[in-house]
Amino acid sequence: MTLTTASRPDSLASVDPTGIPLEALRALQLERLRWTVRHAYDNVALYRRKFDEAGVSPDDIRSLDDIRLLPFTTKADLRETYPFGMFAVPMSDVRRVHASSGTTGRPTVVGYTAGDLDRWADLVARSLSAAGIRAGDRVHNAYGYGLFTGGLGAHAGIERLGATVIPMSGGQTARQAQLIQDFEPDAILCTPSYLLTIADALEAAGVDPRSTSLRIAVLGAEPWTNEMRREIERRLDLVAVDIYGLSEVMGPGVASESALTKDGPHVWEDHFLPETIDGESGEPVADGELGELVFTSLTKEAFPVIRYRTRDLTRLRPGTAFPAMRRIEKITGRNDDMIILRGVNLFPTQIEEIVMGIETLTPHFVLELRREGRMDAMTVRIERHPTLEREVCEAAGVVLQQRIKVLIGTTVDVRVEEPGALPRSEGKYKRVYDLR
């Protein structure tokens, strides 16, 4: 059965996120949730099967709380239906396809109708506006183009905002640095770790990163701490804000931070309904408590998602810059990137937070896991600061080892490397290398 146009809400358009009353937003969410659930049930075989197995019908959704009746969607579901089994419209209505890298199995494939692409551009434009970018600004887009959603998703939003896009994509770091000098962009979009790599390239070219025209950086696609934000802002003399998204839900622009508050990305709740759950039991946790982030799309036509488990760990907080829209705290890690080392749970972002507090070390580090007899061990390989003597940096490595022991509660080895010894990020930075 194919859902008719008449069955849709009168409008799937965006609202004014600064002015919508909370009561009106909740009513809009319920209307769109009921449409989405019916749309998914009628047009996606996997959802129809999962709903039937759970004994739930689209007609059971009478309030927003009833979303808890619905089964979760996982990445395994997307891989099971590869490539197009999750699409809720005919392929003739799909205008674009994106996919994950598929490095850990089959890629997850997502699709967009013309309406989906239009709304996506609106939401990215809204996100960039919240970051302080304005029509007429020049924006250097260093997110990767291609099947990854970042490059093209950001590109459309920049144009929708009325700004000028410089579609550099990822890689060619020396050229990135040169074009930033030549084209004098007002803003840059990339991963936070890659912006530090670009700063290194500017310095290698004899350019002070603080002297460029850049005044805003919109950074996402990987977890990063407020300590890294401060390092980026200090090193490049700009305002750095967080943009959040994932391809399974839409791409960049699911949530974004305001440059005025810099207190976590606001979820654009007229298009996405967020929840947080206990990662083990699947039970909801209250706003303000740490949990796994779950999203239900409210306006997607080609690829609706119902209670998608992101594996990202965060807290839902009340809105500030956009009062009706809840915020998520900066993502501290993922259920599936937690390291258990000798009985202690830790995340790479915890190491990053400690590293950023030691001025004589750089943010370029990786974690190597190995097996020593019956025990797991971890080495933090970190580059020394290029302007400081090695002895000073070796001493800082000892401080890092001690602080990890005190603050996290586990013992690690620390190896101080020469500048440039570790791989540089051109996209999402790989922090953990499991050699076990």
C-alpha cells in the first residue's frame, strides 16, 4: 500500500525555532509522528513485520508518550534490508542516495525525495544561521563529498542560506591552507580534528592560523570536548560551534549549537523527536540523565526512521537559545567505542579532555590496545609540541600518565612521539587501534 499525498499533514515545512510555543510544538510533533508511523508501517516491510511482532499498530499512537510502544531500529536492520529495503517511496521518487563507508560490514544506505532534500537544506541553513553565518558570507566546506552525507548536505544548506560555498571537500591539506589564505572565507565546515590538521599546515607554510579571515568554525561528525573547542578557538582566533547529525537520521543539521550560548546542540524538534534510553535495558531515562540517544524522524518521506538507536551517549537538556527545542550535551562517546581496560570503562574523549589540560602536549594522539599475557593494556601515543624541547614533553607525558591514573582510575603507557609521526585526519579521526 502506498500512502497518498492527502494522508500527509498539511505541511511538513519547518517552523520558526525561536518563536514556536512549546504546546504548539508538541501538537505538531504528535501530528507528524502519527503520519510517520503510518507511512513507515504501510510502505516498509521491515517496519510492518516489527510492529506486528510487537503487537502494536499505528492507530495506537495517541500521544507522544506512546512512542515507547514502538520497537527500536538498529543499524543491523538497515544492513538486513540493504540496499533499498528501508525506502518508503518508489525508487522513481528518490532523488539522491547516500551511504556509510561500510568498513564494518555492509554500508547503510539512505535515500531522499525532492521534499526531503529541500527540508534538509532548510535545516542546515538554520544550523549555520545559529552558528552566526549570514547571507553573503564565504564558507569553506571541507567535509567530504560523495556518498558521505557531510559534504553535499552542508553544501546545499550554505547555498540555501544565501552564502557562498567553496566546495573544497576533504584532503589536499596544503591546498586547503592555501585557499583559506587566497579566498578569505568567513567560516569553515569540517571535523574538529581536521581543523587542527589545517592549522598545522598553515603553520608549516609560515602562516599564523590566527591571522586568517576565518571567524566561525562549524564542526561535527566526531565526538569532541569543550577542551578541544577552547584549543581550536585559541589557536585560530574564531568561534567554534558544534553541529550534529548522522546519515541514518538525515545527515548534518539534525541538531546544532548557537554561537550565542555554546551550550550544546539544539535538536530541531519540528523534524526529529529525541529520546534517551538505558543502553542495556532499552528503558527511557529522564531528561538530564545520561543515556543513549534515540531519534524518530517526523518529516522524512523516502527514509523514515522509528526510534533509531544512535549509540551516542548524551543528556537531553532544556532549550536556551531556542527555548522550545531541547539541547543535547556534547557527545561524550558511544556505546560501541567504550574501552574496558582492566575493569575500568573509559572513552577516548576522556583522554582528550586530560590531554587538552596539558599545554606542553599536542591534541594529536591515538590509543593502541594490546594484550599482555592475560591482561589488556593501552598505550597513548602522543606527539610532542614542535617548539619545545623533548625533555619538557617527556615530562608532560609522565604528567599525562599520572592524571589518567587519578582521574580515570587505570594505568596506561604513554609514548611521546615526534611532530608529524602520527596519521593526520582528513575526515573522521581514528583514535583507537585495537592490536589484540
